[in-house]
Amino acid sequence: MRNRTFADLDRVVALGGGHGLGRVMSSLSSLGSRLTGIVTTTDNGGSTGRIRRSEGGIAWGDMRNCLNQLITEPSVASAMFEYRFSGNGELSGHNLGNLMLKALDHLSVRPLEAINLIKNLLKVDASLIPMSEMAVDLMAIDAEGHEVYGEVNIDQLAVPPKELSLYPAVATTREAVQAIAQADLILIGPGSFYTSLMPILLLPEMAQALRRTPAPMVYIANLGRELSPAAASLTLRERVSTMEHYVGKPAIDAVVVGPHEDIRGMEDRVVIQRPLEARDIRYRHDRHLLRKALEDAIQLLG
């Protein structure tokens, strides 16, 4: 079979949250409408957390972050969307993009439709789908057997949790399941392991879709150390096996990692290991280097 490139792929689907997913999607933005991001919606910190506590609904912060990174034509609309209030008032620290998305939510616009409206306003071609359109939180059982609720608390765990789940049980957005079914390539990461990557895999319909898909799946590891002590303690092999445990089968065909990553235990997978750091922020992926690494992974996967 001839070597494939991104030009041969009709549907690329990336999973994750916040900065990491936005970085991957911006590096592949030339794919346009062939690119889809499935975004984590369990965030309960910062501006997003304040909105959720007072108004309910899904977490918009990671979605807003991805949209921000996909804006290619700066405009008044994009400046509004990225605007963060300062000062000491009630709006201090709130991001206008989060409030705009929440306002559409209040107008009974379906969350996915709200995203599409904002996407068109910002002239973003790629698709973005929330993992669920229902309010949901991440929950863990810690090493002592206690229940720990919410991303903010889970990120503070000193050792890996025994178990992860979503509370309450919610349905996966149907378009997200369809996107996986139609995918030619699936990417997951980089991002906070427990709070950006794992929540999507905890949705039963998503795990089932990932078990069924014939598309190869590539894990993109972080370049910097995790802020979560529990996540920082995991080896590459442990992260991959944890993801596959919740998916329900060996699903990760390739890993893309920086030069300092310990790749022991990855002998049965395609491994792309090389410098990937951006010059300005060392723990962020350089968009061109990341795209090239992913293209090399596609070719080796056939």
C-alpha cells in the first residue's frame, strides 16, 4: 500500500480539551471541514466553573479555547470572543466567549448549534463537537476509596485514582459518535491526562465507537510535566494502558512523543520520537513539527 498523507484522509478526528486540542487542530487547520474536534466538557474551574455554579449547563471553557486557536482572521468578533474582564467587579475574570456561549444556551439553542453559530461568526472551518450536551462532572475513587468530585479536586490527587467515572451518566453527543464511525484517523492528546483526555473515554457510547472503528488511533504525549501530581507520576506505558482499559481493547496504534519520553513498553506500536517543542513556549508543540510527526505516523501505519 502506498504511503498515505493527510491529503488522502477524508475525516480526521481529534479528542481532548483546552490548549492541547486547540494546538493539534490549529496545526491541522489546513484540512478545513475534514477536521473534527471532540471536546471535553467537564471543566469546573476558573470562569467556566463560576458560570456552571451559578447558571448550570455544560463547561464551555475548553470549547472556547479551541475556537480561539482556530481563528485565522482576526476581527472585532474574534477580539470580543477572546476578551476577558479585569478589575474587581462581578465580571472580573470572566471570558466574554464563555458568556456568549452561555447566552446562546439560555436561548434554548442546542449546544452544538451554539458552537456552529460562533464558529461561523469567527470564520472557523473545522467542526467542534462537545463530548456531551448535558452537564456532567468527572469523579474519581482515590487510593483510600473516597469519592472525589470535579476536575479541580482530581488534579490535586497525589497518587493515581483507583477508578474514574462521569457523574451523572450522560449520553454522548450523537454527532461525536458519527464522527468516530466515519474517521480515517483518530488523535488523542496532548492535554491534562485525567481531566482533558480521560473524560471523553468514560462515555460508554464513545468507548464503544472507539472499539468498533477500523481507523488508526494516535496518542500525542505532553512535552511538559503534568501539573497534576497523580498524572505526572504515570509512565507512557501506564497512560496508554489506562486509556485502553476504559476503551475496552488495545486501541492506540501509534504514539508521538518528545525526545525525553521513556518509550519502554511501546515495542508493539509505531513510535515517533523527536523534538517537537515550540521555540516560544517549550511545553507547547510546534505546529509544523507536530504536523510532520503525525504525517510520518500515518505513513508508517499504512
